[in-house]
Amino acid sequence: MERTDSLLRMLKINYMSSQDDEDEFTWQPVLRIFSDMQEDQIKTIERDGRKVLQYVLLDRDNANSVFNLVTQSRENARAVQDNITKELWQCLNEFYHIVHDQRFANSLKWDDPVTVLDSLIKQCMIYYGISDITMFRGEGLCFMNIGKFLERCMQSADILDVKFSNLSYDLDKTTDTTYWKYLLLSVSGYALYLKKYRSGFEAANIIDQVLFNVDFPRAVLYSMNQLNRNFTRLKSEQNTEGYSKVEFLIGKLRSKLQYTTVQSVSRMGLHDYLTEIRSDIIAIGETLNQYYFAYS
């Protein structure tokens, strides 16, 4: 569900951006993050917004399509129905039926794409609201939040990596302010940026916000702090080995983020730094799976 929400928000912002610059705009960054397409396949549809939306929202062969993500979320919920609330199940079930309804496919084909995307984003917001106000504060919610914040860390790192790859990772390279505006809008960070950084749009400040800002809900460090808070609640005498190994990996990544500055990232190279972050996130996920899910 976290991946669905991130994907929908990015699609909406990118579609709005495409209307401002129809001749030069490309959907390549979205397709690189949210599909398994090869570069030659991407080039065939990267400038056709309707085709991209059809592929990313409804294509059954795309594992990261909203259709498949929502379907998988519902199946996961079905498997643990005894551990989630009735309201949460009903919310996911409703979302499932929306994306399976032929009327939705027709709306996507003929209606305003922003209106269609807004209706799906609203379903995600309802999901988050229901999970927050109805779920018991126990292990089930902790695992949900761990998954949510792991995914959010990965999405924020991927978005930075793809967007800065267009600038060849040159933090001093000048670019149109609309480029930074849409990057921030895609991670819901535009309003906060305007409040905190009064000097205008600078690459260094954007990296600082998306990676290190502890008050920004989609910052990598904020997400890691929330992940750590939820994971510590799982401590018990039954799985001390697994707990210690995951705790070590979480602490290692948090320290890397806490004691790194934008200047040191610049010296190391943004792409190399983000690659390390992604590897650390994957290691946490794999170790969690090994000790908490693999034998269940």
C-alpha cells in the first residue's frame, strides 16, 4: 500500500508536469522506478502519457502496477484477517473492486487523468486513516509500519537517484526551478521546503530535506527513526538472535544517515551514497524476512 501511494502521487505530479512541457517531457523516470521495462521498451511509450498511465495503473503483467499492488495487498490482508480490523479489510476490499471495475478502466481512458488519480489517492488516504484509528497497538501494527517505512526509505532514495541522474549527479548544475518543484511535489515536500529554505531551490538543500530532515515524513532518516521505534516494540525472549541482527542493521543505517552531511555526500558521490543506502535497506528487509517470516 505504501508503494501504491507513492506511485499514485508521482503519477499525478508527473502528469501535471507533462502538461506544462508537452514537447520535452518524458515519463522515463517513473518507468525506471516502477517497472521492469528495458530502456528500449521505455522509449516506445515514454512520451505517451495515456499509455504510461494504462501500463502503470492497470497492466496485469507489470508487478508494480496499481492493479497488482492492490490485489496483493488484499490477498495479504485476507491471510491475516484475524489480526486486522474489519474496517481495514473492508477498505482494502473496496479498493480492490475499484481497480477491477471496468468503469475505472473506461474513466482512465476517457476522463481527466488527474481526477482519476485523485480518486485513487483518496483511497490510500482512507486506508492510512482507518489503519491509524482502528488497529490495535500491538505486533500487527508494528509489522505494518515496519514494511511501510522500509518501502518509504527505498522510494525516497530511488526518486533522488533517478532525478539526479538526469543532471549527471552534478549538484552545482543549474536547472529550471520547475524541475526542483516537481521533484519536491512528487514526495509531498514542496510546502515544507519553502518554509525551511529561504534561499531558493538548490540541489544541496533538496538532498538535505529528502535524506536527513527528521521532521519530513518522507525523509529517509525520519522513516528509519520510525522503523526503529516500531521494531523495538517487537523485542522478546523468543527471538533474541534475530532481533539483535536486525537491530544492528537498523542502527548501522541510522548512524550512517545521522552522521552524514550533504557536503560529505557530495565528496563521496550522490549515486554511490544512495546505492549504499539501498543495499542497507535491502539487507534489513532480507534479515527481517529470514528471522520473522521465513519459517512461519
